[in-house]
Amino acid sequence: MVCPVPPGLPPPTPARPVTYNQMPTMRVLIADDDPIIRLDLKQMLENLGYEVVAEAGDGQQALTMARELKPDICILDVKMPHMDGIEVVKVLTEETIAPAILLTAYSDQELVDRAKDAGVFAYLVKPFKPSDLPPAIEIARSRYEQNIRLSTEVGSLSERLEARKLVDRAKGILMDQQKLSEAEAYRRIQQQSMNLRKTMREVAEAVILANSVSSA
Ligand SMILES: [Mg+2]
């Protein structure tokens, strides 16, 4: 039903244009030493409604720009001159500047492990499609926000990464056993943590322990 506007009231303001994820426009930093890929990526992101606030051609430049502009997300090539993508991610994580997605042409396990330890939140394997970008961006952003909440519980980066790994494992168990989505599993852990006045890490450890007992 359409309600008429009572006389004397201003007309309703038109709805804001809706972006892909119905969130405020995300400000993205992109870095790749290949200008063609940079151009492509920028175009894809802008077509999807993201705002590209910075473009860097190497890791050092990416870091300088990220520190200055505080983007919502950084999309970084792995192989870049001066500083590779993984080293940049490490600093971005240590200084809690922004979450990062790594662009990689390799499905190399050693690289993936190094990236995990540096705190990478999502990957895209080249060549990627425009439709790959929004899910990767949303995963990275939401994991980053979860991580920030975790960081209020634990201090150092290595403790934080360890806590995140445990929470990720516990989420996996809950997703598997209770058929929950990742977000639901996370909320369950967060809820228990508040109810029981335990850290999320402690709740995660309890979930993992209970699982190992039940599957022993
Ligand atoms: Mg490269």
C-alpha cells in the first residue's frame, strides 16, 4: 500500500543508489606491478560499485598509500618489486590498517602457508572474473572485523593469529556438525563467549576438545 504524504511534509528523500552488497561504498587500494592487470581490476571494481582510492605498482608504494589513505580493503599482487604482497600484508595486519586479498598465479602450498601466517584474509587466483571479487571482498572484510574483535581479547599478532586459527577450526566443526553457515557458526561462538564470560579462544578450544572426544 502506498501511503500518501500528508500535506505540509516534504516529499520523501529518494533511496540512495544500492551498491552490490548494500553497504556504504568500499574504498579499495589495488597494487600490481602489471599496469594492464591494474587497469582491468580497477574497471571491474568500479563496475561493481567499489571506489578505487589508490593504485600502486609495487609493495612499498602500496604500503605508503595504505598508511595514508586507510582503505577498507587492499587487493595485492603477490609478486611485486621492492616488497612482495605477503610482506605488505604482514605490516597491514600488524598495524591494523586494512584487510588484504592476495592475487596469486600460483596454487603453491608453501606460499599459501606463508600468506596465512602473515594474516591474509582471502585469495584470488589469476585469471579471475569480476564475479569473484565481491565474495572475496566480503569474506576478507568480515574476517577482518572478526579479527579486530578477537584482538581486544589477545595482544600480540602471533597470539591473535593463533586465536583466529582456533576460532576458524571451531567454526568449521560447528558448520559441519550443526549445518551452520560460517557467519552463524561465528555468532554462536561469540554468543557463548559473552554468555560464559570466556574469551572466544577459550570457547573455540572447548568446541575443538568436545569434537575430538566425540570422534575418538
Ligand atoms: Mg606481479
